Amino acid sequence: MAIGLTQYAIGRKHVTGAAREVANPLPRERRPLVLGIAAGVIVVIVVLAVAGLIPAARLSTIVVVLSIVAAVAYFAVILSSRRVDRTERRRVLAFIPLFITSAGFWSLYQQQFTVVTVYSDKRLDRNLFGWEMPVSWVQSINPIFIIILSGVFAALWTRLGSRQPSTPVKFGAGTIVMGIAFLLFLPFAGTGAHGVPLLGLAGIILVFTVAELLLSPVGLSVSTKLAPGAFRTQMVALFFLSVALGTAMSGTLATYYSEDSEVPYFGLRGLAAIVLGGILLTLTPMLRRLMGGVR
């Protein structure tokens, strides 16, 4: 990250065109108001935390609620703005199902760091030729697959060009694949403590990775393409807000996991993701019309 920021700081003078334009910059005279509001929010959060009104056990649920409220407010401001024309408004409407699907996807994907970690500790056979692999090493499997497959996906989309699936199709397919990944836990239910083979979990995480590469890289791209000219940064913020919402939901969902409830836990959530992805695929023709030429 430090190297990347250094490269940008040195080379930013060479950036030209739209990349140098800042859409809807905050006027200098309004900065004190924004800073005052931010300071007020921080004070309120601190007071509520000290008073015990934000218990750690409910923190993820609180973040879910706040993320939903913020998303609704963002969409309302953008859609009601007079600086947004008819075509741009239709594109923002097309982004709403993508936002919902993205949140649903991340609510499952981010359980790698909660449920899958607990699962690896309690259920995974980590014995390799007499040596027990640390639980933390399981978190390295997904990044390794990302490094290997990201170039493959980039080459695939480049080779397909205009024949590649549209963004809604990629979102729907990624969510369906994520649901399938959860269903792949079911054959290992009831195998007992440390009875799940490492290769089996690695295969499931591989499916996690394929799902991520179908959705995550294109999410940020489509948010910029669908963004109205006056709200480019806000649309990017909305995509990241979908990630925040999904991550918070993953924390809330994880509280329902236990070794005794693996079949309903993985089964119901996997099926829900498949249904959500299927709904988006069904809506794809309508969304492509609303997107007005954006793929």
C-alpha cells in the first residue's frame, strides 16, 4: 500500500482528463458544518458506548441498521436531485438490485473470518504428516487462489470482449456460486470433531474465490459507470456500503452457527443465496434496459 501511494504521489501530475476532475467537491464554506456534524456523531457514539447502550453482542446488528439507513438516504438524495437527468436516474434504479445482491453475497463470503474460522478449529483435520497446521493458516488459502485465478478471469473477460456476460449476470452467477459453496459444507456434516479433510475445505474455499471473482472486481467498476455525473463518488461509496452491510450481516448470521446446526445453517443460507442470484438473473433483461447501454 505504501509503495502504491508513493507511486501515485509521484505520478499524479501525469493524470489527465476525467481522472483529474473531482465530481461535486465539498465547498470550502461548508467544511465547518460537515466537520461539526462528524464531531457530533463521534461524541454521540462515545456517549452511547460509555453508557452501555452499544453492547458488543449487538454491534453487528446496530451496524446493519445504520448501513441500511445510510443506503436509503444516499439513494433518496441521488434519485431526488435535480442535477440527475432521466437516463442517470434509470441507471441509479438499476443499481439498487445490484446493491441488494452485493450485500447478500458479502453476508456469506465474509463468514470466512467468523464461521469458517471456528469450523476450521473445531471440525477440520489439520494434521499434515504428523504436523498440525495452525488455524490461522486456513485464511491464506483464499488469497492464494485469488492470486492464481485473478489473472485467469482477467484474461477470460478480455478474450470474450463484448461477448462476455453483462454485470447483472456476473452478480447473479457469483451469488449463486456462493450459495453452492455453502451447500458444499453439507456432505461433511456429522463427521465429528476434526473429521473434515483439509482438501475438502480447500475445495470449498476455491468455490468461494470463484464467486468473489465473478462479483467483486466488477462491482466497483459498474458503480462508476452507472453513477450520475454529479454523484460519482457517492455511488462508489454506495458500493462499499453494500460491502459494509454484508459484512455486518455476516457477523449477525454467524451468531446462529453451531456444530449441531450445520445442516440447517449452511443449507438455508446456501439456498437463500441461490434464490437471490436467480432473482437477479431473472431481472437482468429489465436491468440492462435501465442501464442504458452500460454492460
